Amino acid sequence: MKSAAPSLSDVAEQAGVSKSTVSRILNNRLGNGFSVKEEVRLRVLEVARKLNYRPNLIAKSLTMRSTKMIHIIGGNHALSQLGNIYQTVVNHITEFIDAQGDGFDVTVDMSKHTSDQSEIPAWKIDGAIILACCTSITMEEILQMGIPYVVINGPAPAGGTSVVPDDVQGTQLAVKHLFDLGHRRIAYTPPPHRFMMVGHSSIADRQNTYCEQMKHCGLAPLISRFDVLDETNKLLEELVFEKKATAILAYGHMEALNLLQAAHSLDIPVPERLSVMCFCDHYANQIMSPGLTFIDLGSAQMGTSAAQLLLEQIKQPDKRKPQKIVLNETLCTRSTTAPPPSD
């Protein structure tokens, strides 16, 4: 039979002190007229260590004004795809918060929620970071409870704070790069059809800006009717052999990797015959070969900026003000783009 987890009463009994004394010592809440001898403090800490006592987080949060807990919302939809930008974002959130030395712990919600469910945890939190989006009931509770929050790569309600990449500027940069190399038959591949229903702003921003830039350059946009992941060979056959594309800008690195694989199977040399580039971040690009030319979304800076903004809201609530930080995207040239073939 599994023994019950040790309780605050167990620690108090073995240490020979009251439960309130144990609570104050473990929560470092001495002072204000309450003090204990050093030998008592050390004895309580040793008993707690031997019993492997862990305080009930939910019960503890109900009695504390500050829990030193920051909760990241949206892990299920944002972190489910391997190698996407949000892994870099979360890493830099935690790195920045840890580096401040304020004692904040970070939790990430990986549960799958329906649209009518709240994503607020059962315990009290000092702040929240939302990866792209959350359910409407979650945002209502955040606003009602006055929880400081920052949205990353997504919109915040009026009066909220967000950190987003400039996909319009990044797409303009991508088309200019290919145009300056001499390409005039530049194609674009959106995300898979099944992802189009998600409705993230980047889907429309990148495709619309691509079309606008092509027309601005006096060129015809080239977009395939085939799915970039499920029908990649057919997509390339249409774009390269029928529409004579010499360069393709892909929505993301997974789409670009599928294009490279399909190009290899169809004997289309990259970049000699076809240049390929995409939107990505440095982490994902480091583990790919060949190294893709890409538009860096600045995921590391997004994470760091969001963490900094959230800590400022928590520490200085009176100075809290709505902000929308828009980060420029940057061009990183690798080995998959080159001038078009002379023929």
C-alpha cells in the first residue's frame, strides 16, 4: 500500500514545533515580530528534507499575495510541432527570468483545451505569457482578475501587451532578396490546407504581401493548387515544369524541407535550378542540411522581450501600460538561394 505524502503536520511533529512555525520557516517569512533560534530553523529544514516534504501549491497560493509563479499558456498548440519557433521562445523566456534572480518559477500548460474551457491554472499566478492565442474565457478571466500578461506572436485585447514579428516587412525582404538575385519567376507556398483554418495572422500577411510585392515589381504571383506537404512532388512539377518558377518562398521550414526532398526526387538541383527560402529561426536552421536561406522571425528576442515586459508589469503594476512591440525580421542567407539559371 502506497504511503501518504508527508504533510505540514508531520514536519511539525517530528521537529517538535507548531505548524505555523514550520510554515513561516519554509516560506522564509520570519521577521515582523516573529523569530526562531537558528538551531530550530535548521532542524525544521532538515526534517522537511528527510521527509521529502513538498508544500501543497494550490493551498499555499491561496494564502500568499505573490506566488512567484509565471504561467505560459498555449503550449499544446504552440509546442506540438517539433522545431517550431515557440521552443526557442520558451527557452529564452525561462533564461531571462532565471537570470534576473527574483525567484520566479515558470510553468507551461501542455493540456488540450476546448474553446469553452479556461486555461488558467488551479493555483494563483503572478503573471501569464500567452503563446499566440488562448480561449476567450481565459482572456476574460485574466482581465477580470487583473493578471499581468503578454501575448507572443498574436493579438492582445485593447489595453494589453504583445510582442510580434513584422511578417509584412519580412516578406518584403524575402521577395527583394530573390528579385535582387535576378529571379523573376518567384513562387510562394502557403502552409498545408489543414493549417489554413487556424487563422493566424502570419498566413494572410505573408501571402498577401508576397502578392503585393510581386505586382509592385511587375511580376505575376505563382501559387500552386496542390498541398505543400501532402502533394509536394505535384506542386513542384506544376511550379517548376509548367509555370517555370526559378525560386520558391515557403511559409515555414517544414514546407521548405519537403520542397528540398521533392526537388531531389525530381532531379531539380538546388540552388542551381531552383532557389528555396522560408520563414524560420536560427535554432531550426542549425539542425538542417543544407542550410536554408531564411527570414529570421526573431523568436529568441520575442521570448526575451516578453519576459522583460511581464516582469516590469509584475514589479511596477502602477506603471502598467498597453504596448505592442513589433520586431523586425532579418534575412539570413545560406546555401539554398542563388541567381537563376541563365537558360
